[in-house]
Amino acid sequence: MPELNCSERVINVADIDPQYRHAILLRLFEHLAPDDSLQIVVDHDPRRLRLQLEARHGSRCGWSYLEAGPDIWRVRLRLLGRGTEDHG
């Protein structure tokens, strides 16, 4: 079972209308406090979302696969504080 931070919000991406998914997830990420995280659950590898987050936030985008398919991907997204690195 993936580690869960008590305050970490878990988003099942299937519950979001496809045309708004990335916009909503980008907004949720941008409203994280430094070093806070959220977890997304999706039925495919969310590589495009990762590329969008890294394009906007560079090295401040922490991305850790907690589960990697084939049916479910679970990813922890963190807004890293200045000087923090994530190797996930």
C-alpha cells in the first residue's frame, strides 16, 4: 500500500471531466504550499501532465510514482521548497 500523508489530498482523475483535467490538476498543484503534496490516481501513465508541470515549475515539481500500471497509476506531486530536490 502506498504511503499516505494524513493531509495529502487524493484525486481520482476519472472523476474529472476530461476536457478540464489538466487545467484543474495544474491549478491544484499551483496552490500547494511548499513541500506539500497531492496524489493523483489515473488509468494511464500521466506523462503529458508531468511535462506540463515541469515546463511551468522546473525543478520545483516533485513527481514520484507510487504505483505504475498496468491498470492504475498513482503519482505523488510535490511543490518542492527552494533548495529541495526530489528523485522520484
